Amino acid sequence: MSLIIHHAPQSRSTRLLWLLEELGADYDIHYVEIERQGGQGHADPTNPHPLKQAPSVSVDGQLLIESVLIFLFLTDRFPAAKMAPRPDDPRRAEYLSWLGLYNNVLESVLTSGPPDSWNDLRKAGYAALDQRWRAAIKDGGYILGEFSALDILYGSLLQWFRAAMPPGEPYDSYAQRIGGRPALKRAWAKDSPEGHV
């Protein structure tokens, strides 16, 4: 399988580097520029993403976009890494539900503005997800019990948007647990062209 990640340093695609390292995948990195909030960066003509964003991956010449779908695709393509329940696993429905909650509740709410600007529907959705997430990770746990791709997806947002989320435990310990993973350290070393040899 030919696998290329089209990656913008210090962006949402960094978590995809982390996933690829956890999967033990053989992949190439195509570094791209993206437009960033605040006016930095620019649309890179070499970026194949139709919106000139990141991440995207090319798999055997076909392009896949959107983090949640990329996570789903890659964890299915690398089942030996056991980073997600297989389609016949009883926990598959739970895994897919967490993916949906990430995309439709967690990221959409946290990126919609500061908490004091959220409407009642956003507040209620976030509060329900917060309660469920806390229950899953308390006492040193992970979302599905064992570390999985979900912890990369949710944990990376926790690392980036920590100030927007409730302070204290169990999030602080969870962030520390996932932050110490060797695959994350390898991903950070490849985050920019300067660090990637």
C-alpha cells in the first residue's frame, strides 16, 4: 500500500502522524502550508486537499479527507495494531458512536467560540459528552478501556484546547498518560520538515 500524509505542521494533521506511528504504518510525508486563523500561512498549490486544508491522505493514489474518516479507514487497514474494534467486534458500535460524538459534538462545540458564547443546545451536548468522557477515563482508564485511536482523536483536542475544557481531574492525568506515549514523541519529531530526517 502506498500511503502519503499531506501534513501541515502544528495542525490537526499532527494527530494523524501520531496515529500512523501507533499503527506502525509505512508512510511518506508531504509537508504543506495552510491558511491559519489570524492570517498566517497560505493556500499551498501542492496541497491536494480540495479545501487546501489538512490533513488528507493519499492511499494508492486515492485521496481521503476529514480526520474522523481517515482514522476509521486507517484503523481498519491496520488491524494488527489493535487501535480500534474490528467490524465484527461487539464494541464496534461504541467505537463508531464515539467517533460521531467527537465530530458532531466535541470539536464543533469547542471550536465554535468561548464557552460563554455557547447556546443552550451546545452547552447541554457538551455537558453530556463531558460526563461520558470523564466516566471512561477515570481511575487511569482510556475511552474504550485499552488505549485506542479514540484516545488520539480526543486526547489531541484536549491537548490543543485544554483552556476551553473543564480544569482538573480526570483530564489532567489523562493528558499526562497519553502525552508520554513513544509514538507521540516520534510524531512530534516528524511534525516539521526540520525535525524529520
